[in-house]
Amino acid sequence: MTGVTQGVRPRGAGRAQLHETALRLFASDGVEGTSLQAIADDMGVTKAAVYYHYRSKDDLVLSVLAPVFTELDAIADRAAAHRSRPARLDEFVTGIVGLIVDNHSRFAVLVGDPYVERLLAAHHDLSGWWRRIVDEIVGAGADPLTQTAMLVFLTGMTAPLIKPPVAGLDAETQRAHLIECGRRILQIRRRPA
């Protein structure tokens, strides 16, 4: 038995439910097409209950996407810690694919919604993150072809998860296919085990 009293929701449960509901509606209706009132209605609460947690829709969207940014930084940190370029690239590919497969709906909202693009342009330095990937993982002296391959890898990873035949595969098979595609795109030669 846990320390939670019967019938009492644990602290933060309302915010977690709010995030789940918002994310589901963002994924189905787009961020622009999802109002705070629609989120409140779906949850069966008042709009004031949503405002209790967030001052604005922008704050809610940024909070829903915050775990993706935290994990992107962690992936970049793990990859940058490797000495060789192939090891850095392989760590990065494996990490990004894991993030996308495990958090597909969050990642799809991040990369596919015009509202989010405008919001991130005002609140996040994605160009700084890209520079970090080029400098620390691909290598500061990387040729334009390698930088292009990284861009193709990053922008192309979400589409296969929503398009047949990959969409019907289990998560581990998706993960294996996407990692292999990333390795091929970036021409990562792995040492035999």
C-alpha cells in the first residue's frame, strides 16, 4: 500500500491529467485549434481550474513540451561525452530515436505545429541547440553533406511513426528500424560486437 490516502489524488495529479488531456487534444486538433476551454471541457472542469495551473495557453504548451527539451539536452550531453565521432553520432541517433518512439505524441506536436513553431521562436534558442549538435556531435569541421545528413535524420524521424507500414509495428521494431536508418543516413560504421 502506498502512502496516498484513499480517494485523495496525489499532489501534481491535476497537472499531469491536464498535460495528458492537452497533449491528446493538441495531437488531434492542433495547438492552434485547441482552446483552454476545450481542454477544460474535456477534463470536466472549469476554465478557471486550467488557469489555476497556467496563466496562458503558451505557458501550458511550453510545460507540456518541457520534458522533450530536457531529454534533448540529456541526449546531446551523453553523445558529446564520447571521444570518437562515430560513437557520438551513434549515441545521438539511439537517443533521439528513443525519445521519438517513447514520446511520439509530444515530439509530433513539437515538430509539426505552426503555433508551436511561433512559440518556440520566441522562447527557445533552437538554432543554439542545432549549433551544439553540429559543433559537439557532428564535429565543428563537418562538411555540409554531413550536416545535411543530420538535418535529414532529425526532420525525417517522426513521419515513419504515423505512416504505414511502420505505424503498425511494435515500439521495439520501430526503434530498431529507425536506428538503422539513422545509422545509414549518417554513415555510422559500427564496430562488430
